[in-house]
Amino acid sequence: MKKLTFNNGDKIDAIGLGTWKSDPGKVGEAVKAALKVGYRHIDCAAVYGNEKEVGSALKESFSAYDINREDVWITSKLWNTAHKPEDVKPALKQTLSDLQLETLDLYLIHWPIAFKPILEGFPQSDSDYLSLDEVPLIETWEAMLEAKNEGLIKHAGVSNFSIKKLKDLSSKTDHAPEMNQIELHPYLQQWDMLDYCSDNNILVTAYSPLGSSDRPDVLKADDEPSLLENEVIHNIANKHDATPAQVLIKWAVERDTTVIPKSTNAGRIEENLKSAELNLDDEDMSKIKSLDIPYRYLDGKVFETESDMYRDIFDEQG
């Protein structure tokens, strides 16, 4: 398995198991199936609502499969309701309790967006938000670093941050994010982001590598393109006697990112891991490079406010 290396020498497997959208009652079995066949990288988040089940599966698997905790990389994320500095550590401790862990390998600020701490679910009006003037990202970040200094997390990073936001945050701290987890796939290749992160020693994780077709309907567009049905991807898959999903996963690995495909099907979980054995050649990579649109499956519009508090979440409109 290819690994990516953090500045301190810690290594993370390039292919991990994503747990977003994994239904209660299924996610635990998915985690156990993944660890049994060789996964050593599990991606979680408080907002997914399934960390308790993941935690039980981790504990059971460590014992059943004789796996050392130190050999499994576990990531989680700080939700938008806990951006106030005093709320960061309680949120983290809840995640650690749910996952039955003493420390996380990586903790990420999930979105560069703040909700009021009392909010349950998603905002219904602008009054449910806190602006970034009220809770600057640097204050949230400094609380993350405090948690790292206390040994609650080994690495700190962000998710869904634009280059602009990364630059702004990094300019205010001596400890820049170590990871940016973002949407990446052939329809949204984000080469500028990869170059920026590479130049600044920031690793990148690709989420929604298969196009996230199973996400909630409220987050879907009527005419969105399908990655798994793309003819170029199918032709490359047929050439290598592989599946379209395996091609998409290995493409992400070839770009020196980690990638976290989600599945609760034991067969597909193992199939996704075997993407590591696929050898895409230069012609394959060139053909896939031509597919860049760019198209976001998760465009952040669900977080946009009627006022200008949160607009253009990814800073793409100039």
C-alpha cells in the first residue's frame, strides 16, 4: 500500500474507508470488513452521526483480528457548531469517547463555516450562523493546536478550504494545516490546489472520489454528470480488467493524494482496496486528465446565507 508522509515522519495509507452516508447498523460491519481485509485508514466525522458504532467496531476488530491501535490511522472532524475555542476540546473529547480512543491521528476543521453552538441539524436562517468575524478561523485553529499539544490529536488539518483560506490561515500561525480534505475526482481535478499544497507541505485527501451519487437528494443537481458511467473511465477499466471505481481510486493515488471511498458492501470494500494493485499508464492518466470540467458534486450552496455572511464558500467567483 502506498503511504503519504507527514512532516514528522508519520505515514498514512493512501486508501482509506470513508464513513459518510454509511447507515447506522451498517457502518460498524463496514469498518470490521475493511480492517479484516487490510485497511489501516478510517475516516470519520462527528456530523456523520455514526462514530459510536464505528468505535465499537474498532474495539471489536482490534481484538478479533489482533490489530494494534497504532497501526490504524483514524481521522475525525470538528463540526461547524464547535468553532468557538472553548467548544473545540469538548467536541473532540466527545468524538474520542464515541470512538473509544485516547487520541486521534488526525483532526480536521470540517468546513470554514461556523454555526451557533445550540444548533441541531442544518441552519434554517442566517440567525443560525456565526460569522467569521465573530469566530475567526485562526481562533478555532489555535484551539486545535492546543489539543495537539495536549496529546489528544497527533496531527491537525482542515477540510473544504480554498487556497485563499489556506493562505490566510497559514499567514497567522507558525503551524499551518497538515492536511486539506477536499472534493477531488476527474471532473474536479484542482491541480492548482495540489500544487499549492505540495509547495507548502500540506497533504491532500480526496473525498467523493466516485462522484457521491448516494448523497442526499437535497444536495444533488437535476442534471449532474455521472463519473461511474463515464465512457473514458469504462474503457480504461475494461483495458485493465478492473472496475470503474478501481480506476477512479487508483487515479487519486497516482496523484499523491489519500482517497476515502465509502462502501458498506464487503465485496466492494475489498475491491476498492485492491485498486492499489492497478497500474494506470501515462495514456490512461492523460485521458482522465482531459475529463476536468470542473464540476462540484458538493458545491457548498447548502451553507450559503441570504446575507453576504457566507457566499462563494470555495472562493471561486473571483
